[in-house]
Amino acid sequence: MAIPDLPMEDDLWGRILRDYYGGGDDPVALRRDDGYEDHIPGFPATYFLDPPDDEQALLADVGHRVLDIGCGPGRHSLWLQAQGHEVVSLDSSPGAMQLARERGCREVVCQDAREVDLPPQSIDAVIF
């Protein structure tokens, strides 16, 4: 599936990930409409690291063909691929999907997870 070409201002998540991956170090604040604001240490660096050991242990037995919903830059998808799994990496952010593909995710789908239509029994596990 082709990755939609959205203006960067319409894909904030993709812009944050691509900026960080390109060497950007601007701080990122998460701010909600109700005024709540949070600065998360290590954000978004953790999205580019291998999953921690406890997550790797959970992922080890997920089955051969995996759907990674909300994959972002492909952290879990890439780790699973390295373990020999077939992975469909899905995210609604075109920028994140471009980055996931650049980083080596093989099967990338830019789509809202609510619109996924897969043949029955084509996926062994879904991670989110």
C-alpha cells in the first residue's frame, strides 16, 4: 500500500520521530487540550531501542505472522523480523511509516487500525 503524502504539519507524530531520527534533539512536550503537560524522559529515544528483556520474553512465542498495530518507527517489528517472524507493520502516521520502511520494516501499511481487513487466519498474533 502506498504511503499517503501528507504535509508535515498534518502528521505531528511522524514529524517528531523523523526529526529525532535525523539527529534532532529538541525537547518534546505532550500537552492536552485540558492544559495537562508532561515531559517524558527519553522520549522519543525509547521508540528506537530494542524492546526490553521482559517484552522480548513475551514476544518470543507470538507465532510466525504478526500484525504490529501502531508500530511507529518499527521497534517491535524490526526485533520480530530479526527473530525470523513475518511482520505487518501498521501505523496511521505516514511519516512513521516512511521511517519504519527506511529502517528495514519489510511489510508496511499506512492505515487506521479500525479499517484493517485481513483474510481469516492470515495473522497468528496482533501486538499493539
